[in-house]
Amino acid sequence: MTKGNKIFTGIVYILLGILMWVYKSDLMNWLLTIFGVLIIIYGIKRLSDKAVGPGVISLIIGVVVLLGGWLFIPTAMVILGIVLAIKGIMNLAKAPEGRTAVNVIYNILMIVVGVFIVISPWAMVDWIFIVIGIALIVNGILAFVDASRMEA
């Protein structure tokens, strides 16, 4: 990767990281809206090309994403929370021999996080976006550091 590419990558990572950190789950709503509109446009294009089947399917998917996309995320998060809590409970219920304190703490944390996700999926999405945003900002800074060490 060239020095210019590293700098560009760093800028993109930092900008995306800031967007994710500042806007959190609102950013997901924007992305779902943009994605839904793009699928609808694609469906209209397919219909204009006389591809009725794929055009209609694209239109339906676009409308579903546009109108109901915000429902998919909390539903998926609730399912994830239930799975995490059940997995933690099952791991704790296993025979105690060979279990370390770290194992017990890890499984208790898994149960707690699972319950928090079920109780407030959007808040957990916000925290996930904050963590990913910070990671992207750090990666962007590291890309700048890497680029500064490269020869022109």
C-alpha cells in the first residue's frame, strides 16, 4: 500500500469512526434508509429493462427495508441476547470440575450482557457502535503513523 493510500485509509477510518461514535444507532437507520432507497431504484431500473420478476422482488425488498429495517436490528439483538444468556447458563450448569474463576466470571458476564441486550437492544447497538467507532479512529491514527514511517 502506498503512502497516499495509507493516508486516505486513515482519513476514511477516522471519519467513519467519528460518525459511528457520534451518531450511534441513528447511523444504522440512515444506512438502512439509503440501502432501501437504492434497492427500490435498482428495482425500478430492472422494471425499465423489462425484467419484471427481479424488478418486483427488488421493489418489495426495498420497501420492506425502507419501512421495516429498523425492526430487524432490535429483533436480531434480542435473539442474540437470549442465545448469550442461555449459553452462559448452560456453561455454568456444566460439571464444576475443570472450571476456573475466569470461566465462571466470563459466563456470568455473558448472562448479564444477554439480559441487557434483551431489555434494551437499541442501547446495546449504541454501545457496539461506540466501540467500533473508537476502534476505527484508532486504526485511522495507526494508518497515519504507518504512512509517516514510509518513504515518499
